[in-house]
Amino acid sequence: EVQLVESLGVLVQAGGSLILSCAGSGFTFDDYAIGWVRQALGKEREGVSCISSSDGSKWYADSVKGRFTISSDNAKNTVYLQMNSLKPEDTAVYYCVRPCQWGSYYPPHFGSWGRGTQVTVSS
């Protein structure tokens, strides 16, 4: 059997905006910090942002501070990442991760990961 799976990415022009969402289930949402990690082609993965659903504290990578905003809706068990002023350097696969960390480094097989969203920012 032959299977052909086409990409399900998002294309946006430089300077544009995009919102990513991550809905969790099967755990107590308020007990975990949830956020995003991205990985560009040929590069190491890096933490982007993280939020504690219990107290609302947040962490951002220096490269996205002032442009990205993370938020949570505990009633919907959902975390959002608002991305503004997108740059070509933001092009990567973005993964929702639980738990997330107050830092950029994630070791292999860390936590639980979403399926990933390809975000491509064109110039």
C-alpha cells in the first residue's frame, strides 16, 4: 500500500501575525506548565515560551520577547501563542509541550509533545 501525506503547514508573510493553540486532555491542566518548542531545519530545537496554568507566570526566549504572547484558558484546557511581527528566522516546526521549562534547552524525549505545526515566514 502506498500512502501520500501532504503537508499541513501555515504560510505567512514577514511582518504578519499568527495564533497557535494547544488543547490538552487526560491530565489535570492546572498541575502543569505548557508551552512551545520550535525546531528549524538542520538546527537544534529551542524553547520559545512557557506558561504556568496555575499562577499565570510566563517565560519567553529572548528572540521572541515583545513579539510573542502566551496565554491560557483553563476552562477550555487550552494554551495559545500569539505571534506578531513574524520574521523569516521564525520559520520552524512548532511543538506544544508538557511540561515546558523556564529555558531554551530541552533534552531528548522530554515530556509530552504535540504533533507539530510547520510555520513558514516568507520575505
